[in-house]
Amino acid sequence: MITGLWKTIAVARKELRQIRRDRRTLLILLFVPAFFLLIYGYALNFDIRHVRLALQDNDRSAVSRELVSAFVNSGYFDLVGEAPNPQSIDDLLDRGDARAVLVIPVRFGADVAAGRQTLVQFLVDGDNANTATTVVGYAMGLVNAQSQRYELQARIGSPAGPILNVEPRVWYNPELRSTLFLVPGLIAYIAMLTAVVSTALSIVREKEAGTMEQVRMSPIGPVPYVLGKTAPYFVVSLISSMSIVVAAIILFDMPMRGSWLVLVGIVSLFLVGALAFGLLISSIADSQQVAFQVVLLTSFLPTLMLSGFIFPIASMPTFLQVVTRIVPARYFLVALRGIVLKGVGPADFLPDVIALVIYAVVILALASVRVRRQWA
Amino acid sequence: MGLTRLAHIVRKEFLELRQDPRLFGIVIIAPIIQLTMLGYAATTDVRNVPLVVVDQDVSSESRELVSRFDASPSFEVIDGLSSTDDVDRYLNTGKAWMALDIPQGYGEQIRAGRPTTVQVVADGTDANSTNVALGYASTLVASYARELASPSGQPQAPLVSAEVRVWFNPQLESKDFMIPGILALLLLVVTTNLSSMSIVREKELGTLEQLNVTPIARWELIVGKMLPYAFIGIIDVLLVVFVALLWFEVPLRGSFLLLFVMSVVYLMTTLGLGLFVSTISATQQQAMMTASFFFLIPMVFLSGFVFPIENMPAAIQPVTYLIPLRYFLVILRGIFLKGVGLEVLWPDALALFGWGVAILVLATLRSSKRLA
């Protein structure tokens, strides 16, 4: 037992030395979390502002100008130009110079003044379906609000405002900042990167270089070897995950509402599964090229796409929702967001903790069977 | 003479690729699996938001409001609660994203024609989806309020209404926007990663020294290394385009020939980038890490693949001009959805081509320094 421990430490020291010598890999392990944090904090968001709007005003009355200024003053639209004729609308949208065009018909002002129903046209470039949906929503809301003002002006004495109102209240993230949503996802991503990729590659490299034979010949058993190989990456991953949380709290005022102890526990649990998965891949692949492609396919892309990191799982088709159940990051994210944003304890996300435990145990068992068979 | 030497290198690379049948399988099958997964997953549409209802009024009016929510495809009423306190439990565990709280006396107020307010509580952790879902909720309530307010009980048309016409993607389907992007993403991931390891592997194995003493010129080595991967890339392009057209029914409104030619130009940039990474790396692990994490991931996020470039801060936007993926995405979406040709896309095509030539020259120069 004691000698096993010493052997483990010896392997871990060798691995640490190798990590330290490879400056660039170390740099990447440090650079990537920082890069992602900045990019998510500052550069990327789904909040749509400054939509390029072109105008075709066939009326040129005070009322039509009022509608246009309602668009501009909303802050959602920037007026980029005029489209004098239908052909120019084509050109503007084709070239992407404008994302939306507002067409106001002739006699618009006169119709409104007379209380006759009228129609403005709103053309949107739909190539980015998500942006377009939001833009359409903005436009409908603006036109609706203007319309209600005119209606009130037209028939004085009608009740002020609509009969039924909604009072929205947003919990956990009242300003609806996408950063707070994305940062926990980032932790899963980084953990996946450092844990799975590094473990898989570091073992396959020994296979490729032929040093695996030497290790097998030496008195180190499979268990100390695997433990010694994975321990440094466990520590590195844990540190980089935690530093993301700390940096997000300092830079972006991310709240940390739950318990740090639970957070460390959940991250460690996830890392055990991830390291075991890296081990499993290393036992299947014979070259680093293959190992890396397998990692990309089986853990990298699913963590990005199928975990609820960016795209909501509830909106996916049913069969794909079933597939997301074998992606460990899915459970990890529920737990992380629960701890960090909601301040809830393990009791509230117990099913997710159980799923993570099952994942870790199953993958660990599979990996140890494969590694033992190869060792013998 | 140069051509026969080139052919030898290409043959050697193909032989090496064939030696690893697993790699070959991955390169061909993986894109199809990924496209199918991502084509379905990469949607930012918001549907089936799980909703709980706290109906403190229990009148026919309140039931009518709840049934409006239930009938909408955006919401799914999963439970009815008797007390507002129970909402905590549902939002904390994430079982529900939203709660609709109808106060006592709601039905009476509506019958009397007095304005009244219902409360919607939302879980803000997924800021984007919540924003969209809140919009749906208030639109739904507003149109219901219109119906209630009009004397005939019929929805009354507003004085001014907007006629919305969506171009290029009238159904506003995410997949039509995402799938051309996924084609670009897959090519980048597969070809750049593979080629980034090609020269470095020879370095690691020591065979680069042997190549060095043969009369092979630098550019012959680079081009010879590139061609087999270009071949794989072209197969991937064809596979992915066919799956996109036949399975996902993404419209291809522009010219297939132009799409193909531009894909080849794009492959030049991705392979050139991979080879460049190969020349600046000492080990395969380094090459992979450098390619993926210094180049691929930043490119994917800053190219406009998911996050629109217009939403980025002004300081970041110029950086996106350095990314070849950005130009290819404009070209792909232009050809697929807008059906435009080179007359509109030439600036992007030119930028992409220039990028490809530059990175290949850079890779050749680097490799000659290394080999000399």
C-alpha cells in the first residue's frame, strides 16, 4: 500500500515535470480559461441592439416621422439609409447593408388621423433566424405601442391602458445577463479540455513513443501508474475551474450564492468521470491523431452543443433530448448553476448528482477493465 | 520532374492514411454524425418552456387564461399549485422555468372590466431563453387583453398593424442558418487538426531528417502533404452538402458549382493553417492544442457562427476580419439562403483567397527555415 503510494507519487512527479517542460501546453491551459472568460464577459451575447434599419417613407408626414423616430429612439434600431424604390430594398438586404426595412405607405398620416385602419410593412433578413425573431418582436411591440397611442387619441374616454397586464419578475439573474448563464458552462468546458484531452494524449504519447513498454516492464503496477498519470491533471483542472469562478466574481460581479465546499465537491466528481473517460479513450486509440479526433467527437462537441451550455435542451427534438442524457456535462451544469446562481444545496439537484456518480463509476469500471487487459 | 516528386509525396501520405483505418473511418463518418447532431441541437428557438400555474382565483376566467398558455407551443403547463410558496421548489430544482401567478379576485375584476395584473415569475439563469419566453408571455397576454377589451369579444384589429415579411428564411428556422455554418465548422475542425499533425509527426519520428536529404523542395513537401487532406476535405464537403440538402432540406438557392469552388478555396485556408501550426510545433500534442485552442475555438466564437458579429463591442469587431471562417460563413449563407453569386460575394471571396495564399506562403517559409 505504502510502496504503491510512493510509486504513484513518482509517476506524478515525472508527469508534472513533463507538463512544466512543455511551456506551450502550460500556456494554453492558462490562456484558454482567461480567453473564454473575457470573450464571454465582454464580446459574446445574444442581446440584440443597433439593428441596421433602412427606411422607405412614401408618406413623409408628421405621423410617419413620428413612427420612424419611435424606432430610432427605442435603441434597438439604427437608421442606415433610405430605400427609394423596391429594387434598392433588394440590394440592401442582399448585400447585408440593412437587416430590416420599414416601408410606410402613402396616405399613412391621413389614414391614422381619420381613424382608418392601415398597414406598414416590415421586411427582415431572416438568415439568422434567432436575431430575426427578436427583431420582429421589437418591431411588433413598437408598432403596437404607437397604434395604441393613436387609438387613445382617436377615442378619448376609453379606458387608459389595456385591461390585463403582466408583471414579470425574474429570479436569480434579474438583469438577464447572458454572462451569468455562460460562465458555469465555461467551467464544464475547461474541465473537459484539461481532464479528457490531457489524460488521453499523455498516455497515448507513451504508447507512440514506445516508452509504454518500459513502464510496463518496470515494477510499477497499473493502478499506481494510472493514478500518478491522472493526479496532476486533476489538480490542474481543479485549479483552473476554481480560478474561473473567482475571476468571474471579481470581473463580472457573478454572485456565488451557494457553498464553496459543495462546489469543489461537484467539480471533483465531474473531473473523476472526465479523467476516467480520457483513460478509456487512451486505451482504445493507438495514435494521438486518433485519440484527439475521438475526444473531439465524444466529449468536446457534446459538451458544447448537447449540454445546455448554449442551446436549451427543452427546445431540442425528443430523440436528441434522450441523447443528452448520456452527456455528463448536462448534469454538471444543472448542479453548477444551482450552486452559483440559485444558491441551492445538493438536495435540490440530487438526481443530477446521482447521474454524475453513475457516470463516473461506469466509465471508471470500463476504463480499468480495458487498461488491465492491455497491461497484461 | 517536380511533378513526379510531388506525386510520390502524395502517394506516401495516402499510404500512411490507409495504415490507420480507424482514422479514415473517423474522417468520413464523423462529419455525418456531427451534422445530424448539431443540425438538431444548434437551435436557439425557445419552445416547450415548462410552466407552473398558481391559480388563486379558480374561476372560469382564470382557467381561460391558463388554457391560453397551455395551447401555445411556447409553453407547457406542467403543474398547478395552490400556493405561491411552492414556486420556490419548482424553480430551485429547475423543474419549471416559469410560474404564472393569478391573484385572488382576478375573475371578478375582469368581469367588472377593471384593469388587473397577473404575475409571471421566471428563472433568469438562461438569460437568453428567458428573455424570449417573457416576450412570448407578454404578447400572449396582450392579445388576450385585446379580446377581453373589445365589446364583441372578437379580437379587434389595431389601428396600425405591421405586416412582417421575412426574407431568405420565411419560417425563421434556425437550422437553415446553422447548417451552412456547421459545414464550415466541420471542415475547419477535421482538416486543420489532421494537417496540423502531418509535419510534426515526421519531426517526432525523426523521418523529417530523411526527407531533408532527399531532393524534395519545400513547396513540394507542403503541397504534397496538403493534397491528400484536401481530398478528404472535398469528400466531406460533398457528404455534408448532400445530407444538408436531402435530410435537413436546407434550400440551396445559389450555384452548386460556386459553393464547391469556394469550399476548395476555404480548404486551402484551413489546410494552410494546419500546416503552419505544424511548422511551429515540436510535438503532436502541442500541434493539436495550438490548433484547437489558439486558433479553432477563438475562430468559431468570433466568426459569427452562433453569436452575431454585430452584437460584439466595437473593439472586438475589427478582430473578426482576421478570421477566414467569417468570410466563408458570409459566402455559404449567401449561396444557400440568399441565392446570390460572386457579384455580391466577391469581396469575401477575395479576402478568403488572399488569406489562403498568405498562410500557405507563410507555412512554406517556416518549413524551409526548419529544414535548412
